[in-house]
Amino acid sequence: MAQILVRNLNEDCVERLKRRATQNGRSLQAEAKMVLEQATRIDVTSAREMANRMRTRLGKRSDLDSVEILRELRDA
């Protein structure tokens, strides 16, 4: 398994990562690994396409109810 070394991280970033690790019951290393693995699974093009479809479907609705929106998206 490969290893990487990340130098010169901003202290605020490290503190946020430590808090996140604690909240998730993981070590700092395990949390950093999880963040990197999740970030590399994201297909930006697909995410943008999905966001555009959602914007189109929602239109200019001002009465946004998240439960209703989720039902609509699920049933589509």
C-alpha cells in the first residue's frame, strides 16, 4: 500500500480534521485516509450534472420542503 506525506498543512485544517476524527471515532490518520478516499471517488462532472438536473426540477420554488423534495427525487 502506498504512503504519502503532506507538508505545511494549515493548523486550522489540522484542528478541524482532528475534531472530525474524534466525532467519527477514528484516529487522525484514519480520518485523513477516509477524506482522501472519498474525495477521489467524486466525479465532478456527474455531480454538476445532477445539481443542474435538481435545479431544473426545482425551478424557482420558494416553498422548499426537504422531505417533499427528497420524495420527488426518489420517485423520479
